[in-house]
Amino acid sequence: MPLFSFHRPPAAPGEPSAAASAPDAPRRWGRWGRWVGAALIVAALHWSAMRWIEHAKQPANRTPEQKPPVQVELLTPKPVAPPAPVKPAAPAHVARPAPPKAAPEPAPTPAPKPAAPEPVLSAATPQPGEPAAASGVAASGAGAANAPASTSPPAPAPTPTASGDKFSVPPTGDLRYDTLVNGVMNQTGTIHWTNDGQHYEMVVSIPLPFVGPYVYSSKGHIDAFGIAPEQYSEKRGRRAADVAVFNREARQIVYTRTPNSQPLADGAQDRFSVVMQLTSLVRGAPDIYKPGVTRQFSVADNDSSEIWPMETVGDETVQTRDGFVTARHFTRLPRREGDRRKLDIWLAPALGWLPARILQTEPNGMQIEMLWAGKLQAASAAENTAPGTTDASEETAPAADDASVRP
């Protein structure tokens, strides 16, 4: 007989027996188990699909990590052209009015003095053909001596004589870029760039789905500090354009978005002309921009102006539609505490130091990226010979002396 025995008490008269209710429990738990299993399978499928979408939209060029800056050198805006034409004012050619005094020497050679008022007749009548030819040669020689004297003064005028930032403005052309919004491939964007050596125009168009294109326009001239905007326009989608006007005479920046105005600093840029200003400076002297070198720009937005510190990060590899290209990475350092808007620019020497990649991060976290997708169009001969321009086929524009312009 076992030491312990358990006896189930008899069921009450109105209650179902345990044997009768036992088969319902497995069926009830079986139904719940099937529902829980189906829910887990659906959740796993959704999680797998989301992971695949995240992996599919991940761009080939990852977002640069924010590292603490190590500043090596700080560059501030300074003129890229001589403040005054000192050299052309005192060239050695100006003191050459002496050759005209040597012209009277052939005049005393004819013997008859009365013929002095008419040197041509006296030279032709008394002498045969040979002296006449000699006198013609002498006259032509005197004219030749006078010709260089008259053409020589303009020659030294365009010669660079003063020190300053080397500056080489990119030639005219249309640039094509693949655009990505938050890592998702979008339509092709364009940068229309025009430069005739004295004036420029830049139009950046970035198409966005369901919103409309973002169009940024900058136009102005080229002065002693480089690119000098006169008007900057910013149009986002279907909204009205916001305009910033650079009043050079009053030295003020006025905005249509706000009634406020701000002083116009030397070398001031707008949000997109600063890209070409940086490009022109790097094209002029790429060896200066080493990792840690930071350059300050005064940049105007559509409602305010502030200082942008652009730090040189270093050379990196950028993947474009045409393949991999080496580019120099520049990043804008935080302008104040809690600054969440970022701007990163990669300039490629194989593209004439044109932007190979531009990444702009908005304060809300949205990222707009532009990746090189086309070559610079061939500029006309007149544009190539204009001051401050270089040939688009150059891989490293500053390598040649004539490519680096120091106006």
C-alpha cells in the first residue's frame, strides 16, 4: 500500500465532471496558440521587410560622423586682387618717349634745308630710287620703333603683381547631379553655372516629389574678394520666392522675408555661391587646404547673415554614377550651441575641383544629397580666354601657372 494516496472528491450533483471538461482546455489553448503564432509570423515578416527597405535605401556614401574639430589654421577673407594698380603706373615703358627724339636724326641727312617742310618730296627728287628706298626704310623703321612704344604700355596691365589669395573661377557649364532625399534616389538635379570673367550666375534645381522643385538662384559679379553676389533667390516648391539683395553701394543686405537689414561684409556670400567661392579658392591653391585648416565665410541666408567656419576634413573616396572618385571633404562646423543644420562638400581634383558630392542636413533631420552625374560642358573659346577662367578638361587646374589666376 502506498504511503500517500490522493483521492479526487466526488463531483457535486450539478457540476460537470473533470473528465468531461478536460477535452475543452486543449482546444481552447490550441486556438489561442494558433492566433499568437500567426501574429508572431506576421510581425517577423514586417520586421524583415522594414530591414530590407532600410538596407535598400541606404546610400553608398554614408553620412559623415561628427568628430571634434582639430583646428590647424584659421583663414579669413582677404582680397584676391591688388587693391590698386601700382605696378602699371610706373613701368619702364612709360619713360620711353626717347625714341621719338631719335626720329629727327634722319631729317638732317638731306642737304637742302628748304625742303625740310616737305621731307618726302626732297627725299624723292634729288636722289635716285636707291636713296628713296633707303629713306622709306628709315621711315618705316621709325614707324616700327614708334609702334611698340604705343602698344607696350597696355601689356603690363593684366600681369598679376600683388600678393593675395590665388583664385580660379570655374568655366561656364551645366552640371548634373543625382539627388537623394533621406537616402532615397530621386530625380536628377542640375547646377547651371555661367561665368564670363566679370559676371556670374548660378541656378541650382533639386526636384522633390509631391512638393515641387527647390530652386536656388544666385547672380552677381567678380570683384577683388572673388565672387560677389548681388541677388540671392530661394524658392521651395510652390511657395513664393524669398530674396536677399546685396546692396554694394549702401553696404547692406536686405531681405524680402524680413524687414531687417544687416551690414554687408567684404567677401560676403550666399548659401550656394559659397560653394563656388570655396571651389575657386581650392582651384587656385589646393595645397593650402590641409586637414584641420578652417576658412571663415560671411554667408547670407534668406533672412539673416552669419559666419560659416568651413573645416578641411581630408581626402576621401566618393562613389558617383561614373564610379569612385577622390575628393577633398569640407564640413561646416557648428555655428552655435545646439546647431543641428549641417553642410558637407566634397571637391574632386579629377573634376577640376568641382563638387562631387553635396550633403545638406536640415534641423529636422531631413538630408538632401547631390552626387555627381555628368561632366562639365565644354565652354566656348571666348569664355575659356576670359580672365579668371580655365579649361574644364584640366584635372588639377592649379597645377599650371596660367590656370591659377591672381588678378
